[in-house]
Amino acid sequence: MNKMFRLLVIVLVFAVAAGCSGGNNGGNGTAPTNKPGETKAGTQSAAPQEPVVVQMASLYPNLDANNPVMTELSKKSGFKFDLVTVTGDRNQKFDLWLASGDYPADTVILKPDYIKKYSDAGAIIPLEDLIEEHGPNIKKHFGEYFDLLKDENGHIWSLYVSNITDEPTPTMQSEFAVSYKMLEEAGYPELKTMDDLFNLLKDYYEKHPQTNGQPTIPFSGFSYNDNTYENATGPIFTTSGLENHGDFTIDENNNVRHIFTSEEAKNYLAFLNKLHIAGMLDKEFFTLKNDTMTQRLAEGRVLAGAFPSWYMQPEVEPVIRASGNFDDLYAYFPLVFDATKPNKNFTAAATRSNWNWAITSKSKHPEEVIKLLDYMFTDEAQILINWGIEGSHYEVVDGKRVIKEEYKQGVAANPDLIWSEIVTPFYGTSMYYAHGTKLADGDYATPTTRDSVREKYDERTKEVLAEYGKEVWADFIPEVNFILHGLGQLGDVEEVRAESERLKQIWNRDTAKIVFSASEEEFEKQWNETMRALEKAGIAKVEEAYTKLWKEATARYSHIGK
């Protein structure tokens, strides 16, 4: 196990940070108990007579600014919060803020490309000197990886956490879902390749052309935001074992390749076409929306498909379990076309740079604001924003934090309860460590652990996992491929944004025509026409721009972790 593996971990949903539990001092917290003239968030300078009010952006209109955790965070940090909520289209809002100068007075939360926009416009300030003087927890947290925070000029414009867990997040699962009932009838075969899946589907479908009086659907997919992005793009990376950099993959010479014109893309669309010609592909593969797709999956007619975990776990599985038809649930396999090739699809970057925190140039007390952000890098702060308040949301049993049963049942009955109880503006941003992170007390930073994930499984799911010698679906995932940074973390290249959008439009327009080709000859014809359209739309220009961006970042970070 290499050094990066020990230090980093994969993140897919919301992650977590580092500190001490309850009111105890420990971990990388600076000073849980204030001395006269010190603030809770830092001990470097005298505290003001009154708590400093920090005006900060919030991405969540349904956040209760006076919920118990917000109140406790204010008490523990020594700050009060004035939230400015982002409503409507976020990018549009950020552009309007920048144009008018009417952004929050102290902190903003921005994607990397907007961090650059705001820094270029002088709307946010560099943080390296403030961190040097007032950020001991930030420095300790990053250690030898501290330079990952810096841009090409050595400035630090925003803050986010690193991925420092010892185990992959236990909620991970591949997007290839396969029905329990089909697996059971086949004797729980080992599935590794797309050919394995095709043959399994063909055998079962020939015996069961109907399910509960309705036509069986061997293979379906997930259409999101009225386009084909989810069901005709994401699986390309999985089935080929490529590193997933959004619309791109990167070769051994650090050249960025667009996924749309790749052989890997052609292979996956050819597989879908093969299913179509065999009569095994959902006729509405490219048009089904969330609600209809969920209903179709709950009917038990769909035998397999490509479905992201963020859709299956919260939306589909609870509906199927509530129906009591546990055989209609799904197992999740990371299927590829060639199982002999290395699989680098499950990739984790060294940092969680995504929705990053920056201090605005309008702030009248940046030294105090950096103390607040530094406090978020303590175990105490991370326990609070992830677990909530001891006694109200969790309790400590045999030295381990456990979510209280009353609160757990309350959230199960009303998922919106988290907004009025525990969510802060840091929720869902780059201030959360990954699930699986352990803090200085030896316990986990978030309530999402292998045990908590397995606890939610029904007995049928545990039986299926046991047939494969696994405990959670994450156990099927190959070893995580750790990298210093991902292309998506570097932001968009604005000068090719129009070309990039045009490429997506062509892809969304043409993939259905390619997949629903009536023959292999027609498939080749449609594929070639789409390739010509993509070339004409400027795909080479986009690749060149992102290659330049990637190579510059790679050179900048090349010394880190050596």
C-alpha cells in the first residue's frame, strides 16, 4: 500500500473533517477552552468584546439559520453568522454578484473556475499570509501536501480539505445494477465483463419475457436533466477502466482526450446497440425521467441497467423495500469490457476542491474570518457539523459515537429534519472529510461507516452479498487509484466553453440515433457522422485547451508527495 493510499481516500457524496469529540480537547483542535482574550476559533490574537459577525454565502434556501447545530457552532467558534442565500441558477448568481460587487461581505463558496474569476477581479483575497499567522489547523491538516492549496503564482485563494481516510467510503457502488432474482436463478454467477452481463440477460429473458403480466425490460438506463449524459457517458469510463475526469480522460503523456470521440465510447454505444438489436434495450432508454424510471424499477421489470448510486440509494431502493419485493432489489458490479486491463476508473483526488471557501476583499476583519475557517479543520468542528450535538443527535457508547435512535427514526420519517436540526452552510461543500476518515480519538468523523451502511441493509441484501463473500457493495470496487488532482477540480476553460457546450449538444442529439441503429452497418454510418460533427464543432480545440490546463497543474504539483 503506497503512501498516497494511506493518506487519501475516495469521496462521492458529502465528506467530513478532523477534530475532537464532545467537549474534550484532542485531535488537531487548537484550543477547545478559551483563555481570557482568546477566541474559540483561534488563539493568535485578542478577541473582540462582542462576537464577530461573519456574513457568508449559503447554498441552501431550506437551511434553518437558527437550528441547534448552527447555534452550537456559533457558541463553540465564538462567531455569529449572517447568511446570504444563493437562490436560482448559481452560476448566474455568482456572475451578478461579481458584476455588481454585491457579494457577501466575508465569505463566498465557489467552484474552482469562479474562484479564478473572483481572484482575477480582486473580489477575494490571497490567504497564505493569514494562514501562516492564524491557521495552525489548516497547516497541520495538509502537512507535506500544503502546496496543493496554491495556484501557479504561489497564492492560496480558497480553502478545502484533503482526503485523509484509511478506507474507501462505504457507500461506494458501481452503477451497473443487476436484479437479485436473475442472479439467484443463475446460481449467483461471477460477473466481471459486459459479455458476462449480456449472456446472463439473454438466458433469463428467453425464459421470462414477461414480469407480472408486463413485458420484461432486460437493460435500461438513467436519463437526467432531459439529456443522455448519465446513461451514455458515465458508463464509458467504468466499462473501459479509464480515469474519469468528467468529459475527459488523460493518456500516459498527460494529453487530455475528450471521451466522446474515443474508442471506449464507441465500444459502450456498440454494446447498447447490440442489446437493442437483440430486443433487450429499453425502448425509452433516452427519454425516461426520474419518476417514471423509479416506478419502472419498482415494478421489478428491469433486470439490469446503469444507474448512479446517488439515484438508487435514496430514491429507488427505499421504494422497492417498502413494497416488500426484496428480490427486485439490485446488486452492483463494476463491469468492464476487458477484465485483464488495469482498472483506474475509481479515482480519488488528494483534495476535495469543489465548492471552495474564499474570503472576500470587502471583509473588514479577514484575520477573524480565517480563524473561523481554521476552526473548521478541527475534530471538534467536524464532529459537530457531521454528528450534531451529543445528547441530542448522538451519544457515546463504549467510546464510540452512535446516532441516537430517536433522531435516526425522525430523519427516516422526515428527511427534511436535517435542515432544521443539523445542517450548516458548510454542508455539501469542500469542508467535509470523506466517509471513512478517522479522527484522533480513533472514531470516525462521519456517521457513515461500514457498520452503519450494513445496518440499513435488509436480510435479502445481506444474503446476496454473502453469496459473493462481501459485506457492502463497496467491497466489489477495485483498489482506488489516487491522484494529486482531478481535471474537474481545475475548473472550466472559459475560452472554449461555447465549443464544449456545442459538443454536449451534439452528443445528446446523436447518441439515440447511434444506439438505435438497425444494424452494425447503420451503427458505423451514424457513428462516423457524429464524429465529423464533433470535429467540426471544435473538439480538437477543446482538447488542446484542457491539455494545456492539465499540464500546467501537473508541473506545478509534481514535487508534492515525492
